[in-house]
Amino acid sequence: MDRLLRVLYGVLIGATLIYVTLPSLVVVVTAFSDKALLMFPPTGFSLKWFERAWTYDDFRKGMVNGLIITAWASCIALAVGTMAAFVIERFEFTGKRTLEAVLLSPLVIPHFTLGIAMLILASEISLSRTFSLVVACHVILVLPFVMRSVYVSLKNIDPALERAAASLGASPFRVFMKIDLPLLAPGLAGGWLFAAILSFNEFTATLFVTGQRTQTLPVAMYTYVREYADPTMAALSSMLIAVTVLFLVAANRWLGLERILSIEARH
Amino acid sequence: MMTDTISVSVEGAVKSFGGTPAVDGVSLKIRKGEFLTLLGPSGCGKTTLLNLIAGFLEPERGEIFIDGEAVTHVPPYRRSIGMVFQSYALFPHMTVAENVAFGLKMHKVPASEIGPRVAEALEMVRLPQMGPRTPRQLSGGQQQRVALARALVIKPSVILLDEPFSAIDKNLRADMQVELKRIQKRIGITTLFVTHDQSEALSLSDRIAVMSHGKIEQLSGPAELYRNPASSFVASFIGDINRMPCTVIGIEAGEVVLKANEHVLRLPKEHGAVDVLAAGSAALLFARPEELALVPAQGVEANLGEGVVDTHVYQGTHVDVYVRFGDGRAVRVRHPGFEALERFPAGTAVGVHANLAQAFVFPEK
């Protein structure tokens, strides 16, 4: 009976792993196909789809646009989110709960709602189809993740540390710079990384707020898929998967993955 | 005290949280070089009072002075204080030496002076080799000594310690107390110590302020506190004590006359809150176990009446004998040594004698 349970347990774990990783595997395998069809398993081997993905102009532009937008959005969200989380966690003021709820609301608001809202708002002040619009939209979307990451790190800092520093003559600003910031650093890095990945991959809201000039990689991919159905997409996806895996391995080495993922698990 | 210069002065401080006063009109003067302890159960307001003096809280009313200067609305980092916390609060991202140097850097002490002063401070707490270590590599006791060095190195006017030994292993706690007392006396620093542990307060303090419900119940030296408590709360909180219901008969010729256990007793008038006791009112008689003795039943000495030995608790240096009276109440009688175990086996009928010169009477709440 015990052995049966153990075997069943093993099967369950194996099945879950296969279920989660199978899509990625299928995509990677399909990318090496020699035919201009998305089929599995492929009938021959070729690298031409990688070459096409790498040289396709819209993808290159989308990649560059995406990186620019991601860099701005994640850094702005990091700065704003850190300050907001610090103020909400450490100080008492009226409207604190409301501010927190508003800042965390993008977690539950559908992204397309936000995209349409931003689009309408932007055309009112003639900012539509600009980079700043996309950056602003992404900042709102990734802010909750940065804030949660900072929350978790802040809760792990003993408030007595701040008081000790104050008793030793450190002004609030110096307490923040010398005590809180160094201790928050891993949480900030985790929050920033998470924000960057989310911003780079965001599609739904981005579709509404980007134009031909500002389109990001996911939007360029969507446009491509509407016209072609060849394995270029699979090749591009494989490259993205590889880069993401590299990033996560590095992040795990330096920061601890469970710390980054705890942003998702909390609350 | 050597001098009567006042180091810290609190005048009529009030601080409440959500309408409930945590510190309720407290006035307190700490003399220069004095070791003063705020003692009380949790929620009595002792930590709030400490935080008012440190500047982490601002009083709604009242004033706070450090070295004669009004600091009521001065932030903590501009007050001349050193603090030690229950959680040690060493900065985990700095070495021991960097922790101790932190306050000196904040006070813009020249770099050439910092090294020697850090070394001197670590020497003082007997951890001269620990400078390059990180706090995590030290034991709890060592961490708290570093925290003490860090607080003292900036030469504050007063050092505030908030339950500093509560998190430390019980065996080590006594060593830490001796160490603190030694350093405190040597450098003569004014010390405010917060604890809920009465034995810690009794062994360390020059004076103790016993707090309850945001007020100071009694402020006096440890011996006075133990031998002459000012209220039933202090009598119950400090040391072991027996409480017996009694009725006040009257006050005559410098003595208070009362009736307990059907026996008439006469106490010195200054023992307890006699002024507020009306003839005929219900009161509580307090007597410490060591001020009670077992005597032959029916004897003239048995001024608290007769009972039957219920149980013994052997404590090494003494035996606590629990005697149960006819009405079901028990008192604890302390006998030095271990003879009481054999002389008064359970079930023995005994009389109980109280040394009334060391008993107290307070009104029943």
C-alpha cells in the first residue's frame, strides 16, 4: 500500500512536470523544423527559422523598443514602488489603505481595461502612440509587483534597527540610506527583475497603447502570427525561453529564486 | 548618589494610544550617574515612557528634559541618548567594528579617532578580538555586549535599555547583569533600564520605579521597595507574599488594629495605606513567607490562627510549607534549610505566627 502510494506520488509529480514543460519543449523542437508549417514532430532539421527570426526587421525593432520601454518602466516602478511601499509600511496617515489599494489594483483589473483607459486618456492629451504612454502604462502594471517585493523585504527588517541608528545620531534620510537600503537591496533587485520580465512580456495592454513606431516584441509577434504560420515564431520563442532561463538561473544564484517568487505567493 | 544633578527629567508626561492612556501623567527625575529601573508587568507603560525619553514618541502633554535642556519635541537623533534593545538590533550588513563606529561617524568624529575609540569600547565589554566578525557569528550575549559598546561609545548623557536581557539564555543572564553593573559603575553613566523581571530590577538598580496602568506606583530603592511597599500592587508584584482578607477595627495609639482569621492583630501604623482605612472596612493583610513561622497549634504565638500542613515545596536553600486554614485559604510559610520537611509532615496541625512588624495592610480594591 505504502509502495503503491509512493509510485502514484512519483507519477503525479512526473505528470505535473511534463504538463508544465511540454509546451516549451514542443515549441523548441518545432523551431528546428525544415518545413514552413507549424507541425509536431518535425520531419527534418534546419536552423533557417532562427535566422529569419533574428533578421526579421519588425522583431529587431520590437526587441529594441521593448528593451527601452522595459528599462524605463522597471526603473521608474522600482523607484516609485519602493518609496510607496516604504511610506505605507512604516508610517501612519489618513488614506493609507486607499492609497495601497489603488496602487495594488492593477493586479485585479484586466489589462485590456487599463490599455483602453490609457489609450483614451492619452488621446485626450495628444500623447497617443508615444513611448512615454507605453512606459506609463507599464509602470502602472508592474508597480504592484515591485511594492510587494519591497514589502516582504521591509517586513524582514527589525524596526529596532532603524531606532538604533536614530539613537546613534542618524537622521531619517541617513537611516534609510545606511540601514534600510542596504538591507532592502536583494528585495529591490528581485522586484526589479520581476518588473522587467513582466514589462517585457506584457501584451494585452501594450497592444492598445503601442503604434507602428513603438510596438514591442510581443505585439510584433502577434502581428506576424496574423500573417504567417511558419516556425519563425517557434524559433523566436525558443530564443526568449533560453534568455529567460539564463536570467532566472543567474537570479537564483545571486538572489534566491524563492525570494523573487514569494512576491507571487504573498497575500 | 554622589551628586544630585538631574540628568533626565520627565514632567507630567501623558501619552495615549487610541484613547487609552499608556503613560498617564508621569513625573520622574533621574539623577546623574544613577541606575534607575522602570519595573512593571507588560502594558504598564514602561516601554512607552522609555520611548518618550528616547524621542520615538511625543507626549500629548508634559515636558522632557535631558541635561536641563527641553527635548520634548526634539527628534531622537538630536538627543544625547544611547539605546540597547531586546533584539540586540545590530546592523547585520556591518561588522562588529562598523556597528560600533556607526554612531561616531554619524556624530562626525574625525576618522583618526574612530579606530582607537572603537577598540576601547570593545575592550570595555571584553570583546577586543571581535571587531572583524559579523553579528551573526556572535552568541546572543556577545551581540548584546557589542550593542552596549555601540551605545556607550558615543558618550551619551543617558543610556536607555529596553528589556536587554530578556532574549538571553537564562544561565548567561546573571553574568550579563554583573557585567552591565560593572561597566555602569565604572564609567558612571546615567542608566534607565526597563524590565518586567523584578529580581533583575532588585539586583541592578539604585532606584526602582514600579509602574502600573501608566502611573508610577512607587519610586524608591530596592530594599525600601521590598520592605515597605507603598501599595498592594507593589507588595504583590515585588517578591513572594501572602494576602489575607481582614477587617479594620480601628486605629489607636500609633497602631492599626484589625481582625484576620478570627484573631485580633496590631500593626505599626506606617505599614501600608492606613490613612485611607475606615473602621469596619474590608482590607488585605500582606505578609512575606519569610516573615511567617510555624508554631505549636493553640499556642499564644499563633497570631494568624491554626491550620493543617498541606504541601511542601523544597527550594534548596529553604522549604515553602503551605498551611491550609479551616476556611480553605492557604498561606505560604518559608523555613530555611530542609528541617521543615521532617518536622512538619503533611497533615500536621500547626499554628501560624506572623512578624507583624513586617506585615502591611492595604484597602481591598
